[in-house]
Amino acid sequence: MSFSVEYINDELYMEKVAVRDITDSVGTPCYIYSYSSIENNFNSYSDSLSELNPLICYSTKANSNIAVLKIYSKLGAGFDIVSGGELKRVLLAGGDTSKVVFSGVGKTEAEIEEAIKAEILFFNIESIDELHAINRVAISLNKIAPIAIRVNPDIDPKTHPYISTGFKKSKFGIEIGNSINVYREASNMQGINIIAIDAHIGSQIFELSSFNDSLQKLTHMADTLIKENINIQYIDIGGGLGITYRKDETPPSMEEYAGIIKNHLMNKPYRPVIEPGRSLIGNAGIMVTKVLYTKEGSEKNFIIIDAAMNDLIRPAFYNSHHEIIPVMQNEKATNTVDIVGPICESGDFLATDREFPPVANGEYLAVLSAGAYGFVMSSNYNTRPRAAEVLVHGDSINIIKEREYFEDLIRGEKIPDFLSE
Ligand SMILES: Cc1ncc(COP(=O)(O)O)c(C=O)c1O
């Protein structure tokens, strides 16, 4: 298991810190990330692919706390961004913009301008309209924008439909069959410099054959473009490698994944760019929550906790499984329970029909594999302030995002004059 926590004398620890020490000082719910786990995951990517000199562009959307981005920046990562806001975060974290790639189907002209001015590595273009917009903005700034076309290779990544992105019917990228014409058009544009080809087929992928098929199509396309004197220097294969959510789940190893990339790119003139998110930080984080109440019904038993779907939406949104364990390990006997939050929605659960040991009110539970797409997808639904975020490094506890307060939530709200009379 690759979770970033372990029991020592029946008490849950992350690195050298007892989780209970964090709940005592920070309260719950809170997200906790392990520095060493983040670092190890990154090094495992860069070591396994070192022969290819890869550019690892951490997918900022997975967890965009600026302290987290700072870690990746210090480790030498680049960044995959999908908004002007993410670019600002990367800048705040001291990230190297010459290692930034910008994906997303709806980049605005203002965002394009900011990215051109920041001299990012390249834009991943997702439509002909966007290509024209980038060309237009670049010319107006008297600059040349480096680009890749994000092709849609029509590959089934065999994952949840909401995180499958490489099908023909998906909104992402340009159909690979049409992309050659778009490349030709782009090659004649004054404000555009073509340097790469890109695809991202989905997330939480366990089937390496999907990456293999995608790489096959990308390298074939790149070779074709080179023959047309279109100077492809990078092949960006996106992110998507799966992680362990269920304790009995084994994702492909880094060596197997790297082996596929090497098969296609060794001795080729293209530098690989990868955009991992989940596989870099997913298992490096947990969310900790407190048991408020327990309730027994004739058909269901419930554990009601102080975290809800607004804090971690993945179970409600994708029906995802997260392992949940007590912070103090207790009895081995279990009951079947639903672990639910306080929000007024039946979809507000973190686990259903789960075998779980008896717990008392006030006990703490840890929700595992919550480092990616956890806090970043949280909301204020039901006027619930968002959780605090903590980074553990050795024996140090570092608050990297303060818990929100009610005042933060209503900032900007106003009662119009006609209602105040
Ligand atoms: C364009 C792009 N690149 C990279 C990623 C990261 O994917 P993952 O977190 O599965 O590695 C995503 C996530 O959806 C994405 O949309």
C-alpha cells in the first residue's frame, strides 16, 4: 500500500507526526499532506524516465496550494496549468514559466495574453478558434506564441466517464484525423511557432495499453509532421496514471509506465512532457474528520462526521472509493455503516455500506488518498467554511491554508439599497 500514513502503537502517524497532534491544534476537517511522500513520488517519475530527460509538468489542478507548488518548483518540475489563476499561483510559488504548458478548452484572450507575456513553454491548443485567438493576441503583442495541438486520439482509457477525455465525442482536443490540416494552417501563421504535439486521454488509468495506443498515434503524427518540415520538439502525453484508492488495488508500477514511454521515445528526437497530477500527490494526502454522532436505523447504520461532500466531493461526484480508517486503531470487529456528512443532500456521503469498527462521538477518522482533487474541488455549499490544509515535514506541522471563517464566505455579498429600507 502506498498510503502516506502508518499506525505506530495503534495511533496514526504521517511522517513523524501523530495525526492527533494536528487535530488538536488545527481542528477538523483538515487536509494533511506528507512532504516526503510528495518528494518520493516526484523522484520516482524523474528517476524512471531519466534516460529520456523528461519534463514533468505537475498538473496544478490536482492540488494548487502555493506551498505544494513551491515543493514541485524546488524539485525542478514544470507545471500544467488550465487557467490564468493557476498561472498566477505558479508565479507566486516561484515556478519557472519556461516549463509551463497551458491546457484547457476555453482560454480567454486575457489569459492568453498573460501566458504569452510570462513566456510559457507552449499552449496546448484545443480548437481552431483558439488557434486564431492565440495568433491574434501574439501578433498584437508583437510576439510569437509557441504551441502544441492537443489531439484527440479517440482512445478508451477504461476509467470513469467523467474523467475520460480522449474519445472522439469528448470536448477536449482536435480529432487526430483533422489535426494535420490544423498544423498546416498553424504553420503559416505569423504569431505561431509549432513545437509540440499533445494528448491527455483521461485520469485514474490502470490500463497501460491505453497509454501505449496514445503514444503510438502521437509519435506517428510527430514523424509525419517532421516530414512536412513542422518542427516537433516535444511530445506531451498528458497525465492520467492511476493510484490506489482501494487498499487491494494495484496500479501499474512506475517502471512499467516508464517502459511504455521509453519503447516509443528512445532514440526519437522528441523530448517527452508528462502532466501527472493524481499520481504525484493523491496518496500523499489525507483528510481528517471528527465523528459527530452515530445513528442506528432498521436498514442502515450511520456515522455522521464533520466533513461533507463540500469538503471532498469525489464520492458524491464519481462514486469514488476512499479508504477511511480511525486515527486511533481500536477493535477489529466491524459493522456495516454509511459514513455521511451534515449536508442536506442524500448524496452527501464519504462511504456507503462500509465495514467499519465501532466508533465513539468525538473520535477522529482519516480519509485516505485525498491529496489530489480533494481540497481544490471543495466548496462552501451549505455555508460551510472550507477546511484547513497542513503540510507535514519530518516532525514539523505547517499550516499552508488557514481554515475559512464565515466572514470569508460573505465577502463581496451586499444587500441592495431597495431591500435595506
Ligand atoms: C490536460 C490535463 N493534463 C493532466 C491532467 C492530470 O491528470 P492526472 O491527475 O490524472 O494525472 C489532467 C486532469 O484532468 C488534465 O486535464
